Amino acid sequence: MSFVRRLVLALVLSCLALGRVAANPMLLVDMDNLAVLHAEDAGQPWHPASLTKMMTAYVVFEEIAKGTVTLDTPVILSKKAINQAPSKSGLPVGSALTLQDALYVMLVKSANDVAMAIAETVGGDEAGFVVKMNDVASRMGLSATHFTNPNGLHDPAQYTSARDLAVLALYIHQSFPQYLPMFGTEVVQLGKAKLESQNELLTSFAGTTGMKTGYVCASGLNMVVTVERNGRRLLAVVLGGSSARERNERTAELVLKGLSGSAQPTGQTVLALADNPGVAPVDMTPLICGKQAKAYVAAQQAAFPMGMKGQPSYLNDVVAPRSYVATDLGRLATGVSLPRPRPPHAPQFAAAVPAQGEEAPLAGDLRPGLAATAIGVAPLPQPRLNR
């Protein structure tokens, strides 16, 4: 057992003995002014699981803006993609989707096979795509983040923090708002298959607009959620839940504290929060999937019973699910035209026009036309103007 695992286990067992449970990273941000309303261990490195796919999507959005791919680019599922562990799309090797459909399947179903196929399509191969992921993370200033794969299947060297995930979510909202419906869709119809999201807030917590859930044993159950109610726009990150119930209910509780005013600005913005990049990521495996899991989950249930049978819940709203229909293009040979007509592609962003004799500044930018600073660091997300 590693030092980190022994440390986490010792801490949790001591908490159990005292009738308390270990705190996991949580963060609540006002998206209009970037104010932090609540933060617990927001800079602690944590395994992202399928929250990784938020960065995978961002890299694709950036490549679309550059013109290297389009939403109609075919994504073909290779043998390597098909061999990824679940969750998966259910498509056989050689199947093809448009890039747009692939993004929906990846983000809604959290399909690991489709995430790998997207990476191979956009990056040439997995390694090439991961380089792009880490390049974006560096330009965003995500100092507690490092990626080794595009889908979030566990790797000890793949980690992030609640703070970094919040900044990534803000960049998605600010730079590529046209793709936000992908993060707020609850079900994708793919042939006869109905691919559903694990984000229960989409259909039971009014005002939820997205974004992503994730789970591996080492991370526990993770969630990033955005909510718009009564003119407020809030962003919540909850990592390391012991169950989907706990994760969902804690996230809803955190948002409600922000909406009610019981969670007040801390005086910091999310951009000013400090990461702890030199600290090892926590490994929750012994508590989520190991011998201690039964006792740990029972302690979490006793400490936070919301949503359990016979207990009240924060998830009482009935919201019509947003759906999307994707098309399985079948087996598609490389270089063969798609078997259905496509509208002409119109770039979403115009590239910056260089001065005479200069090259267009794409390499250091988060998207064409967004100027980088002199040292190549991406401009930070900007708060909204007072209205």
C-alpha cells in the first residue's frame, strides 16, 4: 500500500472512530464575477476520472476554431478505441460518427471508446492529443493538472484539482458557448440505444445547465455542475463522493447555499485560489472499492443522509430531459465521402489577421483571434460587467 493510501486510510479510520467523516474537495463560484462562495481543499490534486472529457472537448473546440477539423469530420472507432474499458457506446470496431455526434456521445454517455476515437482523429494518435491537452492546461494556468489519456480511465499520473476544473469550465463557457448544449443534454438516441447521462441534476434540480460527472475507484464520484436561477449563475465542483446519491445531494446543497445567500463571497476569486501542485493526489480506492468501503459508505450515509429512503432530498424538481439524436454512419473506410449530404462548414471564429509580413498567431492562443500575452500565457476568464 502506498504512502498516500496509508495516509488517507489512517485519516478516515480516525474520523470513523470519532464519528466524523473525511472532507472532500468542494468549490462554489459565482460565474458572473468569479467570486468564490465556498471552498474546501480546492487546490488538492485529485484524480479527475471522466471529468477529463471536459478538457478533451475543449481541445476539440479549439481545433474546430482553428479549422483543422469540422463538426462533420468522421470519427472512426479503432480497435484501440473499442478495447477501452466501460463506459462505452456499444458500437463495433470500424463504426463511424460525425465529430459532432461523437462529442455528444462522449459527454452524455461518458463513452471511453468514443473519447479515444476522438483523440485519434483530432490528434493523430492518443499521445499527440494528450500533448494538446497538457498544452491547453498550461496556457490556462492549471498548475495542479496533468493528463495522460483523453477519457479519464485511471492513471496515477492523471490528476487535477477542484480549482482547475472550475477554471476549465469557465473557459468553456467564455470561449465556446455555442457548444454548451452538449453539456446539458440528458440522453442521446443512437440507433435503438438510449445513452443516458449520470448527471441527475439535469432532470431533478431546476436551472441546471450542465456539465459533467466522473467516477473511478481512485477518485470516488466527481461532479462539475452549472446552474442558472433567479438571475444567478453558479458553478459547483464536488469531488470524491462515496455514492451517486451523496455526490448529487451535496452538489445541490452547495448550490442552494449560494442561491439563498448563506454562502457568501470569501473575498477571493477562483483565479486567485492556490493550487497545491507538489502534493500527491489522493487515492480513494481503499475507501470506495476496498475492504474499508462498507464502513466508509455507512459513515458517509450517517453523516449526510439526504436523499436516502425516508429522508428529504434536494432533488425534487421535475425537468424535461434534453435529448439529441446521433447517427451511426456504419463502417466507413478512410477517404470515402460521408453517405449523407452535409452543409458547408462555416468557421465559428475568424483567425486573427496578421500584419503584412507576419504569421498568424495561432500557436500560443486558446483560439484564433484571442491574443496571448508576451510570455504565452492565456488571458484569464473575465467576469461579467455589472448589469
